[in-house]
Amino acid sequence: MNKVLKSIIALIDDWISINSWEDKNWHAPSCCVAAGDPAYGSQTGGDRDNLPPYVRVNDEQVETARYMNLIVDGSSMSPERISNGDFLLCTKIGDEERENLGYGEHVVVKTDKDYYCKKNKPVRFDYKLRRTICKVKAGETYEQLVERIESENLEDSIFLSANKKMLKEKFSESHKYYDFSKSMMLSATYRDGEIRYSFHPVSLIEYKADYVVSPTRGMNNTRKL
Amino acid sequence: MTLMDCVNLLAFIQIAVAFDFGLLYLHNSHLLKSLHGDFIYGHRNRVEPTTCCACDILKDLKYKHGFSVKIRRGSLKRWVDRLTFLTDVQQANWSKYVYLGLCGGLYSLLSLVLIGVTGSSYDPEIRNFLLVSGEVFLVYEFFIVYQIGKVRTNGISVIPLVKKAILLIVIMGIVGVFVYNGWYFKFFSSFRKTYIVLLFSIVYFPIFVYLWKMWELNRNIAKAKKECERWIKDDSQ
């Protein structure tokens, strides 16, 4: 009886809810990168054909074809001045570069499908965009990590107690899923302009974003990241 | 309703149909989207001196120590991020609002057919049907707006839209059965005034939502700017 009732509620929800007004099986093309959560997508990103062959950054002319071009989907990285529909010119990084990534790099991380599956979330994007904060040392505790971020002056947001609490929750949550004896990266994204932290294995970082091209108001503004 | 009134009303409804379905099919280039973009762009220009000043202060504070400095750094960064997010021009996304256009457009079409084509505005059953279905549509539009605030995706696809259009037609059918059997409460004595108010509310609902959104955005930007300035001022003391 309970099952029947649940099915009826699910059916009604499917018909009247705006949630189900989008295609449940929609998956972003591989040229798109989620600015925030890869479980959600705006499907309103730009068209790669709009990217000009050359862009100008200060006095330098950059050939876009020499880079991996990805389209940003979502507004989560707006505080970093990377908007929905912007193009990222990225370079693939090797193991050595991956290990040497420092603070403030914009990286493209491969989405860990198993992780999202465990959280009962769909994965709509193959990649997500993050700003690196620091690597987590093997065996480092939460307290040691916060102390290091503060002493090395890495991240201003960490000074707020609410953010510390959020980081602590994320740290223990990630510990349950990932092996922290391997190389892990702490990175940031945003939701409604408020910072969110995430941990992911360094091995999942595939590209480093070098330039962002913003095709707003008929102009292409390019910025080095 | 005189013949002239009827003609005027039909003209009004036709404009509403064009507006609502325009919102549905021109969601990437609709006038509301451009106006929203211009609105944010204006705000961005106005808050730019504040964000630039805050960023300079954040750089300077990096070399200072102390608990109060840390709190100022954290707070200033928080409000600069929020302000940058709120004044991102690409936020002017109206994809989610196409559902309101679909709702308004369908009700306008229904009115157009019932009043214009069949000329049945004098029939009490048709009048009651228009009133009751209008109330249902208005409630559904409020429900859509409530959900728009909760759902984080902006995407639309054609198949679910067709599904929702079928749903609205089915609702109209159910309303028809209720009206035919007299299963409804009669609140309003005058059809004409009630219907005009109801019709205006339903078909131009996206405009009201738009104005409300602009007011909300304005308020949020003002708050973030004020907080930013407060932390800048604190720092300069």
C-alpha cells in the first residue's frame, strides 16, 4: 500500500514539479565543464564555434587551437570572474606538474562518478572546474591543515568560523570515501557567491586553465588565469 | 460585454499570447533578458570602485597579523565574492521562466478560443469555466515561481514541455467537468471585472515576477555593497 502511495506521489511529482521538467538523462557534451556541482547543469552554455581562432591578451596574441577549449556551464565560479558560457583555454598536465600545483590555479578535474553515485546524485558532466587552495599532506589532520592554510596566508575565507566548520565537515566526509595517504587536493568553488570547499585526488586533475575568454556583449575579453 | 469590449479584449489577449509564447521560444534573446542584463551591467559599473578598493585592501592585509585582521580579511573576501557573483551579467538567465510563458500562453489561447471563436462569453457555463480555470492557472503559476527559487538548473527540453502542456489541458478538462456539474464555490458576483483582473494577472505574470526579481537583486546588491564598505571602513580606521 505504502509502495503504491509512493508511486502515485512520484507520478504526480513527475507531472507537476519543475524538477522533472528537464531531461533526467541529459548529459553535458564533453566540451563542457561544470563550474560548480556536476550533478546540475544549465544547458545554456556557449557554442564552441563562437570562439575566435586568435585572442589578444595585453600585447600577446594567443592561438586558441593550441589549447584544449572547454565551455563553462553554470555561474558558480562568478566570484573568480569566470561566468556561464565563458571559454577556457586549457593545457593538459602531466604527473610532475600535477604534483607541483600551488595555490590559486584553476584546474579541470575529472568527475569521480563513483563518489557521486554513492551520494545518490546524477553525474551530468565529465569535468568540473575548481580553484586550488593547497595539497593535503599524507596523514595531515584537519587542525594541522587549517593551521597551515592560516600560517601560509593561503586563503582569506578560512578565517571565518562558519567556513572552518564547513571545511571540517567536508574533510571528515571525504575521509570516509578517499584514501588520504595518497595525494589529495583541497580546492574551492562557490554556491550563490559563498565559498564551498572540496577534496579530490590529485590524479583526477586533467587540465590547467590558462586563459578565460568571456564573449560578453559582442566582445571577446580574454584574461590570463 | 459589448461587441467593442469583446474586440478590445481579444486584441489584448492576442498581444498576451505573443508575449507569453515569445518568452517560451525566444528565451535566449527575449527583451526581459536584455533588460535584466543591462540592469546587472549598470550595477556592476556602480560597485566596481568598491570591489577594486576591497581587493587592494585584501592585498595589504596579507602582511598584517592579529585576530581582528583575520576576521576582516575573511569577511571582506566573503562580501567581495558575493558582490562579484551578484553583478555577473551572465546571471541574466530567463530559461526557467519559459514555464510561466507556457502557462500564460495556454490560458490566453483558451480565452481567445472561448471568447473569440465561439463568441460564448455570454454563456454562464463558459464564464464560470474561464473563472475557475483562471484561478487554477494562477495558483499553478505561483507554484512554478516557488519551484524556480528552489531548482538550481536552468535547462529546458522540448519533451517535458509537451508533457506539461498536456497536463494543463487535462486540468482544463477536469475543471470543465467540475463547472458542468456545478462543483465550485461562487465568490465573485461580477464576471467582467473579476475576469479582466484574473486574465491580466495570469498572462502578465512573468512581468510581475521580473519586477520582483529586479527588486530582490537590487536589495541583495545594496546589502553586499554596504557590508563591503563597512569592512573597508573598519580597515581604514
